[in-house]
Amino acid sequence: VVRIVNEPTAASLAYGLDKKEAEKRILVFDLGGGTLDVTIMEFGDGVFEVKSTSGDTQLGGTDMDEAVMKFIIKKIKETHNVDIEDDETALQRIREAAEKAKIELSTTLETDVQLPYLTVTSKGPVNFSIGIKRVEIEKIVGSIIERCKKPVDQAIKDAKINRDNIDKVILVGGPTRMPIVQKFVEEY
């Protein structure tokens, strides 16, 4: 190993920001499955310097999956009057379907969740399907996205700059592919 670099620096290098001539202030917004990390860096004269770092170790894509999952469970209960909270197999299938729907709705406006033979009741098998629109998912995860404001504000404050001083934003992590996350970062 010649050198170990931190994740924000690695992301900046991956985006080729070290090839730029001008000095830049970079905000790296790293939203992964389980954590959010916000780093503000300066680049100049071939050197990356971390100015501040903030984050939330309890905020990520799995929180969004969980919210979508609760939405689906609620719809199953409304449609079939079945409570599946204790059916681990059904819950795992719903968890997978929720994540898949979230991912699909990053590139489409609507998707279908199909869960045939989800569970069995005294009346027989329960088949469930629902169409979900991107707008619905954005409402479902809206409060989770709002929680991203505090770490961004803290990183900016700790770097002793204001938003206007940021030249470039790098989005890292799967959940940043969601249009609502991109829009949040861009507007905020």
C-alpha cells in the first residue's frame, strides 16, 4: 500500500477533480445503506484537504426501505384484512419488494409490486399486488430526506463557509440515485 485515502478523497479522485486546475471547495454527500456522511473538502495545488465532516450513523437507504415496507404492509392490511407482522417469510418478501420498488422508481414514474402467495389464511392464499408511483415513494421517504439537512448544515458550519462557497457537489451511494435525493441536495 502506497497510501490510504479517506472515502471523500477517493470519491473526488474517482470523479477526476484532481485534474482540474482551479482551487475548489467540494461537498461530498455520501448516503449509503445505513449511514450518511457529509464532508467538505478543499482542493488546490494537487492536495485535498478535509475541512469538516458530519453525518448520521442511523440514516440511510435501509430507513427508506423500511418506510416503503410499512406502506406495503398497511396496504395489505387494508386490502385483505390480514396482519402479517409475525410472518417472517412474508416480511422478508415484502422487504425485498420494497427495496426493488424504491430502486425502480429512481428511473421510472411507476412500478408494480407483485407478491403472489404472500401468506395463507383460513380463507386460502393471499395474493397481493399494488401499483406505486414515484410521487408516493417521495412522500413516504420525505421525512427521512429532511433528516439529511442537519448533517449538511453542520458540515458547512464546521468548515466556516456558507453554501455559496461550495463549487462542486459529489453524490456517493445507492440512495443518491433517487431523484428526490438529488433534488434535495441541489436545492439545499
